[in-house]
Amino acid sequence: MSVKVAIAQINSTVGDIAGNRNKIAEFSRRAASLGADIVLTPELSLVGYPPEDLLLRQAFYAKTAEALQSLALELAALKDVHVVVGYPLLKEGARFNAASVLLNGAVLGTYCKEELPNDSVFDEKRYFTPSAQAFVFDVKGTRFGINICEDTWFSSAPARARAAGAEVLLILNGSPYHMHKQALRQDVMRANVTAQGLPLVFANLVGGQDELIFDGNSFVMDAAGQVRASLLHAQEDLQLVAFDGANISDGQLAPALTIEAQIYQALVLGVRDYVGKNGFPSVLLGLSGGVDSAITLAIAVDALGADKVRAIMMPSPYTADISLVDSRDMVQRIGVRYDEISINQCFSAFRDTLAAEFKGLAEDTTEENIQARIRGTLLMAMSNKYGSIVLTTGNKSEMAVGYCTLYGDMAGGFAVIKDIAKTLVYRLCDYRNSVSPVIPERILTRAPSAELRPDQTDQDSLPPYEVLDGIMQLYMEENAGIAEIEATGYRKEDIERITRLIKINEYKRRQAPVGIRITHRAFGRDWRYPITSKFRE
């Protein structure tokens, strides 16, 4: 007799226990109406992931236990439907990352996570106690085991489930996105789960949580390692797949996406959830006529709608006429409110105020940074007045080497492309224009410039972005040493210059707003280098 398993790929919000509870109930009712016997939700679906130090508060567990009990009672109306819910469990003074099966108004049984990740963006050993007990339950003659996320990145927990009689493994996941993560997940599942003869159902969280993006992309894999069903990228989704023992009926396969489409949709999700979940009514950003602010504007509009986005152009004496023309062109295409506020008068006032102090000293980056800080101050003033959050527009290449101004272009609440290298920015612009041409072509073809002095281009101060990005990726993302990078063909002087800039600008990055993570190593949770350090390689 076949058993229908529903994957409820839901967007939980950390700490919104009542809202998450209601969403689980809603998806369970939908699944039951389609004939589901089992509903599988993601890791810690009842409280959101990762809850971080909320897990140290007694009241958090009390609210969670109350919600779990009320959810079980409500779902009793779905007769004989097994709903697998992830939540934190406090038991005899120990904290566990748990999943319980709710059935007919009661808890049928509970599984607690064995493997606790403690690297990259994970810090679970800070909060949880590991457990090494299998949990298997029977539905219509088929036996299902439960694992949670990291359990399946090793072979121990799946093997224990199989030894306990599991024929199918149900896996709750809070697996954050980075480029190429899905292929990695599936390779690991083949190595640790299907290699033991177990088909699996992989239910992953979807949504933005601070800098993390959970991309969904849940899937079903048979014992031969073939993907038999997959869910949508960066969207909530629900799909049923039937099992007869270890035999699986084919489900639907989500459409394949290019890497640029994946990243772009992840950024849109990240902006939508950060703004929406934190209750901001709208966003502001400074539009410059350059590529970084253009892609940020496009993402913001796709995430929130044009009516919730406002672009401010703040020309200085060095702003090129074509920057104004291209900015006006783009906002007309995309339909947002647009204003131009000249900073010339403010800049003159700063110069006059500092004239005696700076007498006899040549103009340099000081005056350039004053312009950036005037713009930051104006944007933050409007943020205060209207309640809108400021989106910053700096990319990863600039953040790496400090080509950004503290309290200037770094001023704001959310850094949309903080983990996007400059060369990838152009690829994302090309992708977005393939959907509809919202970014004027000249923005993509003219030399990038901060326009803070006459005839300035970025390459006056930096190596070509292809060189900068390549060295940054090897050094910062891949942890390669100087000699290893040089062996790939980059010039030693470029390597030493870029790695030195990365090191000395740590103090700036620590003061940058939180931003979306799309690589496996981003500045933020992944990168924990000391500001004060004398180490040189």
C-alpha cells in the first residue's frame, strides 16, 4: 500500500512561533487535502533557523512547547496524518535539536539530532546536546526513519536508522544557500544515505534570515541516487511523492536554473525577507549611474515592488552628465520614485569649514570621502524621517580591499550585494536584462568610477577587477596561500597588494551593515579574522 509523503518547503521566521505554527498547520491541511499520509517540515520549522542565543532563554522553550501542544491538538482533525515538526527541546536540563511526529492529537515519538555542525556559519555545539538514538515509525507497512540536516553529512546516523528498520529516511534541513550548494548536497546524500540502500526525502527551509538565505530546493532521491522529485528554488512549495516500501513514484522536477538566475532569485528573497520580516515599510538607496546601484535597484524592485523603493541621485561637482542621464533612464524603465539632491552646497560648506585647518595641504581622499559621507548622511536623514531602511550598494570586491567609505557609501541598514564580486555583478546585470531590459546598456559598458574627483575611474586605484576578483576568491574564499596563488599565474606584486589591503581593511568591514551571503565564504559569519594582527604570510 503506497504512502504519500508531502514536503512542506516553508518560510519560517525566527522567533515567530505563533506564525510558524499557523503556517505548519496551513501546509499540513493543504497536504492532507491532497491525500498525504506524512507531512515533512524543515529543521526547527516551529521556531525558525538559526535561533542563535534565543536558545539560551527558558521562555523560548516554554513558548515552543505550548505551540507544539496546540499544533498537535489542531492537527488531530487531519485523521491519521503524521506531521513531522522540527523544534528545540529542553529535557532534563539539556537542549536538543529535535523533531517530533504529531499524530491524532499526540506526539507519536521524537528524534534528536546527532551531528552538531560547528563550522562555517554554524555554531550548534554552543547550544545543543547530541543524541545517538534512532527513531523509526510505521505507516501502512512502510518504515520511516528521521535524521536532521548535518546527520546525513556523515554515515553514522543514517546507518543507525537503517539498523533500526528504516526503509525510507526523512531528513529535516536548515541548509543555507551558497553557489553550487545543491550539487554538493546531493553528492553527500548519495555517499551517506543512498549508498546504504535508503531512499530519502530532503525537506529544506526557504527564506532569508539576516545574512543567510535558505533556498529550498528540497528533493526526493531513490536508493540508486537518482533525484525523482524536486521543489522550487527560493520559493515556498509543497509536493507529494508516493512510496511503496523503498519504491518511489516519480514526482515533479523543478525547472533547472542558471547560476546567475539562482543567485539573483536568492538576492531578491533576501531583500524581501529582511525588509518584510523586520517591519520596514520601504527602502531607500543612492543611485549613482553605476552598475552596483543599478543592480541593487533592480533587485529591490523585484523584491518589494516599485511603490516601496525610492532612488536618490546626489550629484557632486564631479558627477558626469551621462550618470544623470543613465539614472533617469533606468528609473523611468523601472518605475520608482526618483529625486535629485545636489550635494554641491554641502560640499562647499565642509570645505569652507575646514579651510583654515587644511591650509597648505593638497586635496586627496579626504575630500573624496567627505562627498561620500554627505551622501550617507542625507540618506540616513531620510531613513530617520520616513522609516525606510537604506540599502547599501557596495560589492564584495570593494569591501575586500577597502574601496569604500566608512559612514559614507557604507552607511545603511542592509548590504544587498556585499557578497557579490564585481565581475559577478556584471553577469547578474546581463541576466536581469535578459528577463526585461531595465538597466541601460551604457551603465554596463562605461568604465566604473566613484566620481569623487575629475576623470576618476576605479582602475586608477585598483587592479583590473578580473585580477582583483580572482586573487580575492583564491585567498579569501579558498584559503589559498601566497605561493599557491602565484602558481596560478597572478603577478606577485598584485597578490601582495590585494592580500595586504584585505588584511588592513578588516576594521572597516566590521562596521559594515549585514548583507546577503551567496558564496561559501562571505565577510561576516564565515570570516573571523582579528582586526589587530601583526601576522604576514
